[in-house]
Amino acid sequence: MTPAERLKGLETFVAVADAGSFTAAADRLNLTNSAVGKAIARLEGRLKRPLFDRTTRKLEMTDAGNVFYKVCVRVLDELEAAERLLAHDHIAPSGRLRVDMPATFGRMHAVRSLLAFAEQYPQVQPHVSFTDRFVDPVEDGLDVVVRIGGSDTWPAALCYQHLGDEELVFCASPAYVARHGAPTTLDALLGHDAILYGRADGSTSPWLIKDGALPLARQHVNGRIILGQAEAEVTAVEMGLGIAQLATWLVEQQLRDGSLVKILPELATSGLPLYLVWQRSRQHAPKVTALIAHFAQTLTIRPAAADAADTGASNAASKAASEAAGALAPQPVAPA
């Protein structure tokens, strides 16, 4: 079989998979339903296995179809990128752009940057997934991946750019400080109620401690509450249930408005790195090149105004703590 013959039917198959029906795919491709059906049938005959499950009311891909779909999308995207690159050196970014980003950081920060990019380049069609699991850009057919955490070494098929590291700070609510006091030493901090991040295997993430010139240490503590979702941790801290070590990008607004206050700010330390990762084979595609440049300029893992806001936030937190302390203190009882 020649390479040209192997490409027959791929575009039709991807169109049917994306549209979820033969009719919608036929409309999109300006073909008849019969032509689309025959193209899929020929492709399935060549592969000697069904790509779609036709026994259900809704058209769904088989396991083989899902595997083949990822390969087809990757092949078609690379062909499109090569054709555009050869057609014009300065062609505007366009076409489908597969991006994956962390669930919480993506929702709170990265997706805004991506949507601004999409607004700037209306011919780009972003397809965005949000996952915290490890993803393989090549295997999953992704153009650009935003990742918090990762290795210092990457496979040869991938390129990456480091955009900075998290800043981790200990936080509590003014109400918690009013009830329990603010710890002034590391030993005192370890005696307070801790809110920890819980992993799927049942373990908890240790606190990272950077005390002066001492090496970074991992401190395992007993948690009063263990939560497997970062925003849930923030909620627990806001409710005054304990102290947590959180990334500043996660609690930027709370630190600014004083609903959370930093505890022992001198113990702030760097956390996980933020990376952009992309396939080396796609790095010259205009849509990929443009998005990487856009993210490098607009995506940061630390709030840009955090340092400037520290003083105001501290004052607001002190005021809130005083008010909370007054509210929690025993009130005089009027004589009967």
C-alpha cells in the first residue's frame, strides 16, 4: 500500500468522530451521507476492525477507533502545519490548537491568557483539556502543554520553556489568628491545626520549610483536615479551620483583600516550576510558535502585584484580625 493510499479516509474519519454523526460530517465536508459511509467502510475494511459502534443510539468510537483517532489528528495537523509553513513564511496562526493545562491553575489563570490569544487570532480553534495527570504531548496529540512540576530533563521529541517557580506561603484567616494567635516560630507553627493536601494514594504532601540559610526541608505534619483539591484547601483556611501552605497564585485575591493573612512570611519558599512543553516536530507551526510567545509574555506563576500588595494586605489582615478578636471576645452582659 502506498503512503497516499494510507491517507485516504483519514479526514472523513476525523470529521465523523468530531461531529458525532455521519450526517453532520457530510454537511461539513460537502459530501453525501452515502459517500461518507462508504469512505468509513473502506477504511474499516482496510484496518480489518470497526472504528464506530453502530449498535447504540449515539454514534460512538470503539477502542480501536479512539486509538486511531489520536494518530489521525496528529498526522493531519502535522500535514497542515507543513503545508502552511511551505506556502508562506509569515502566515497567520490558524487551525485547531490542542492545549492541555492543570485543572486549578488553568481555570484560574492560564485559560484567560489562552482566550486572549484566541481573540487576537480568530482563525485559531483552541481545543483545551484540563488535567492534573501526566500527559504525553506526542501520544495524546497535543500542541502545547502547560505544566506545574516536571523533570529537569525531557525526551528528545519535546521542547520546553521554564516560566518560573511557585512561591509558597503559610496562610490563615484573621478569625483563626484571633482564636489561636499567630505563631512566631517554626516550632510554634508545627503545633497549630494544619490543613494539608492529600494525594490519591492516601499520603499527604509535606510542608516545604526554608529557614534562613538552612537547606530546604520537607516537614511531614499531622493534618487536622486533608483535602485532595487546592481550592478546597483555600476554602478550609478561609473558614478558619487551620493553617495551610499555599501557592501565592492560588490565594492572590485573598491576600490582597485581607481575607487571608500570611503566617511567618520569612518562611516563604519556592515551590514547583511552571513549564510550557510542546512537540519539537510542531514548534515551527505558526499557531504553536505564536501561542508559546504569548504564554511566555502573559503567563506567570506568581501574582505580578503581590509584593506591592503585601503592605496593604497585611494592614487589612491586622484590622480584620482585631475586629474578629473583638467579635470573639466575651461580651459584657447588661444587668437584668
